[in-house]
Amino acid sequence: MKRLAMAATFALALSIGGWGQAAAQADDSTAPQAGDVQAAGEAGNDETDSSDSESPSPSDPADDEDASDPGQGEDSTDPGGDENASDPGDGEESTDPDENTDEPTDDSTPIDASFSLDKTEMTVDEAAKAIPYTVTGLKAGDTVTASPGEGGAHTVDSDGTFKGELRGNTELKEGGTLDVTVTVAREGQESKTFTGSVKITANDDEAAALSVSPKSSGIDDFLYNGVGMTMSNCEPGQDVKFEIHSTDDPDQFYWEDTQKADEEGTSFMTFLPGTGGDAWIGDFVATATCGDQSADAPFSVTEDGEGADADLSVTPKSQALSDFLKNGVNITLVNCHVDSEVTFRVSTKRDPDTEVWKETQKAGEDAAGSVRFTPEEGGVGWADEFLVMASCGDKSAETTFTVTDDGSVVDPKLSVDPEKLPGEDFIDRDKGVNLTVTECEPGADVNFQVWGHDSSEKLYDQTAEADDNGAAAVQVYGLDSDPGAYVGTYQVTAMCMEQAMNGKFVVTGDGSGGSGGGSDESGKAGDAGSMPRTGAELTGLTAGALLILGGAAAIAVARRKNRS
């Protein structure tokens, strides 16, 4: 039996490209500011000024001895030979436009700007993304600073209007108010500060929503079963008031009741009319209110329920991924026949032909079927828009619900490269097989295992730490010089954040090498002589076999036991 060893490597840098150093990039903070350039000009560094310099008189390279005299100010003799230039009384009559530096400029004009917020009411998500504002009456060179949020100060390029945005305000709460401060600064003038506020409202997908079930029912069913109302997206523990109004006259209401929202912000209430008979036939509106939010939902009562269409409802209609994986959704189909088969089916809206879940049950005495759909295995893939279809007899209905990714679920992925290779490449330390896990939690332990042809034959077990990008990798290859000793199929497992991933790779050969014993069409070893060693032999726990950690220049060699 030939020796077998596999090697592991924390080859993150080689497999993933993490060894390269990021090139330093200059940003705006390294560039000289306008104030620094102006100060340099006032310090008298005339010999370094260009032809656009604003010094009192241009410097002539031929007269360096005059330019270097610190006593030459406005009373110095003109290097160009103008004998009148030394007369201090001629300053205001100078033909040099740069001489009039004492005249007032636009920069000295008092600040007469105005400020306004483009929106004074925004949802939580809108305000977190950007809060736009406008400042008018500015001069070129003015500095506009807004807070709170990211962005810092902005220097205005031209006279007129400046439009800016406040970003990075993530700590916002529904119903709160964000105070905004904008300061305009101008050289030589006292800065001017403006204030405003933005009211923060609930996101559109988090606004309170009311659903009723059934939306239509016969008078007999309505008198016996009533109508169910579900209000979602309220504050947990908040009072929820339910009312039923006439569609034709909203001021006329027939019933009201109050119930507190549960820990998920949902409240359910059933209205049972009890009496009234045929007077209930008609169209109605259910209304629910919690805090400053309210929602309406219509329903109708017909003369009899035989002709009523099946009505399908899903609660909640939208929720975060973490909530969906924990609680799922409630699906109800009404207006069926008692004891009729009710079939529920779920697929993604983008691929309605691919079924992701299905269940069948009998309608109860209320002629309705109700199920809860919760996925058995969780993952980011459940963040999607789904299509729900339900049917009973010749009746059917469709509706949708949405699951949004809230970043709470880690969905790691395993790659095996290559998945098939000849034995000659498998015993080549520069090749072998790379096992890589990506999209794991940075810093988490990632465990790699390789199993032989027998499900109980673990050949390799190594743990690596995920890098800052959530990736970890190892390399496995054989040490025996006979490639035929490794011919066969190997199963790979990887574990990250309690999520298991599976893969495999196949080592091929022609069966002519040493004790390789060949392989059959399935890729498995032909006899025991070509079987790899056990996991104990690989790790050196009992047989002292070689264990090599390569790729990252880290090599450890265990003691090797002599064999007879």
C-alpha cells in the first residue's frame, strides 16, 4: 500500500489575490488650499511667482540684485527704468492693474445669502441616503459647511446658487426630527449660520398596512364567520383601533374595537356581526389606526357565497430576511367548499414555473384553508419577491409577498478548483487542488475536510481563519511519487458559521503506475492497493505521515514512522 499525504495551505493571498499592497492614492486633503496659496503670496515670495502673480510690480530676471533688496517696497526704483515709479505719490495713477490692491473687491461684500431644505419631510431610508439643500446669493470662494452628516466644507466655484447634500445620517428614527445647520463663510466677513429641520417618517415598505379576509363572502358565511382584519407595522404594544364603515358614507361606522399590537407590531381582530341579516349585504371599508398611521381595506358581502371568488391573503406582505427565516408567512384561502382540497404553491416572481414550496390540505368548516410557510434552510437567497398561488375546486387566486435582505444572514460559498485532474497534477505541489470558501464572516473559523471513497474515511481536517473579505482557502495534494495511488473520487466538506458546504474532486489515471491498481468508469479506485491512507496516517497521529502546509511559505513536517 502506497503512502498518501495531503497538504494544507492558508493560501489566501495566492488563491484570492490578497498579497498585493494597495497603492497609496492622494485625495483632496493633500492638495494646497486656497488660503495657503494666498498666504504664500503675501509672504513676499516674489521670486517664485509666475507671470500671473499679484505682486505690486512684475519681477525682471535681469534685475535680481534689485528684487533681492528687502527695502524695495512701493518706494523702490522700477527695474524697467521708469523713474517715476519711485514716487510714492504716483501709486493711484499707476497703469499697472495689479497696483490697485487696496480697492474693495467682491469678497468684501457682506453675506446676503439664503438657505432652504429641498424636502422638509423624508422617510428614514431617504434621509439616510441624502438630504438635499440649496443656498443662494453666494460669491465665488465662499465656504459652505453643513451638518450633521458627512461631506464637510464646500468651496463655491462661482457666484450664485449652491446645491449640496447631507449624507451618512444613519441613526434616524421614524417620527423624529433632524435639525440641519448650514454655515456660509466669506473672507473678511462674519460668517452666517442658517438652520432647518426635516421630519422623519416611516419607510414606504414599513408603513402600516391592513388586510382583510375574506374580501368577499356570502351573507350566511359573513353572519357566521365574520371578517378578519390584520394590521401590521405598528409599534409593539401600541393600541390599534379597528372600525367598520359604510363605503357610501365614511362617517357612518357600524363597529369599533381596540387591541394592542404584539411584539412584532401586528394586531389581529375578527368582527362577528351576529345579527342584522340581509342588511349586511353590500360594500364596506375596514379601518385600522395605530399612532399617527392608519390604513383601509374594503370587503363586500353578497347574497350567497356560491358565486364568490376564492380570496387569497398573505401576512405579512413584506418583512426582513431574519424575520422571514424565523417566522415565515401566513397564507389563507377562503370561499372554498367545506372539506375541499386546498393547494398552496410558492415560487419566485421572476421564475413562476419553478416551485419552491407546496402544501395541500382540506378546507375547514369555515370553507377556508390556512398554512404557515417557513423555509427549512436559511440563506440570503430567500431575499426575493415571491408569487403565491392557491386553488380549491375550480377556484384559484394569486398574490405576492416580499423578503428584504437586512444583512443578518451569512451565505458562504465553497469552490473546488480543479474539480477533475490527472494524478500527475495531484502529486505536483505547485498544482494540487485548491479549496476556497468565500462570503464568510471575517475572522470566523472555516473548517475543511476531505473524505475518501468510504464515507467513514476522513483523510484531511484543517481549520483556517477567514480574512477581512470573509475568505479562507487551503491546498491539498499527494506526496507519493506514484500518481496511480490517488486515482478516485474525494468528497469535500467546509463549515463556516454553522453552515455546511459540500463539493468533490476526481483524480484520474491510466492505472499503469506502480501499485495504483487502475480505476473503473466511476472514477473509484480499483482495489485496496490504490486506496489512500486513513486520516490518522495523514495527520501523523498514529503513523507519523508527512503533513505539509504550503503556499504561504509555511512548511511543517511531522515525524515519519518507519515502515517495514
